[in-house]
Amino acid sequence: MPHPTKLKRLQTLIWVLIFGGLMALVFGLSLQRYRPEAGMVFIVGGALIALIGAVLILVRARLKSTE
């Protein structure tokens, strides 16, 4: 059973990954017009980072707090 402060850190990490990944994805979409290769790297990378954040939500849901 993780400590509540560790759960808080995990929640913060989850949202940083999700929003950071989505920002990278949107940046890649806007960059794709001028540099298609670089844009695709940002799109795929951002999508993967956001997906990792979504998976961590499932992990967080299975953890129980020690409160």
C-alpha cells in the first residue's frame, strides 16, 4: 500500500504526461505542414507519452491508499 504522498506524486506525473503528450502531438500537427518528418516524430512521440499517462491512470485506480 503506497503512502498518500507517493500517490499524489503519481497523480501529478500522470497529468504531466497526458497534457505534455497532447501538447507535443498538437505541436507535431502544426509542424507537419513545414517539416513532415519532424512533425511525425512529435505526433508519434506525443501520442505515446499521452498513452503512458492513460495507462498510469489504470495503475493508479488499482492502488489502494493507506489513509
